[in-house]
Amino acid sequence: MSMPVEFCAEGPAAVLRAVGTLDERGATQLHRKVLEAIDTGFKSIVLNLSGITSMTPDGLMLLEAIRHDVALCDGQLILTLPQHEAAEVLSLYGLRKHLVILPNEEEALRRIDSSIPAAWRNP
């Protein structure tokens, strides 16, 4: 079964909202969507993981691959806090140290917007 991934543009950021289990199949779908966003020209990516209920080690490995791909294009990756069990898995595997994780999408978008030089912002 596929994991639904919604994509939308929010100013300078691509926001991807995923729901379900972040396992190998789901993370592969999410990774594919992130690569599409990068190919479209987005360098700022927000992964809204509030709909993720659990994560497997394969999903975590692919999440790390997503972080790497965003870094290769000098991009910025911000995750929103997943549900309790998934958040614990991120902590258990030490990924919280390597990822920017904020409580919600609004804070993530504010962080991205504040990182854009004022001259580049839309009036």
C-alpha cells in the first residue's frame, strides 16, 4: 500500500505532508517527491511528519538520504514533529541531532522565510 504524500508550494519552500508508516516503501515515495521538488527548483524543503505514526529502520535510512540530497543542492530541510512513537524512534537512533525538527509547519516556514535575505523576499 502506498503512503499518501501531499505536495504544495508555500512561498520559497516545498512542503510535503506524509501520512502513515515511514517504512522503506513510504520513505521511497517521500524521497521521490523531495527529488521532484528539488528538480523543480526548490531548495527549502519542509517535511510535515505530523501524520507519520511509526518509522522503521529502512525509513530512517531513507530520511537520512533525503537530508543528504537536500544538502547537496545547498538546500535547507526542516521536519515537523511526528507523532509520539515516530518521534521516539528519531531520538533513539540519534537523528534528532542531525535534523532540524520544529513543532509545526508554521514555525518551519517562518524559519525558512527568516533565512532568506530581505532583498530576495516578495514585498
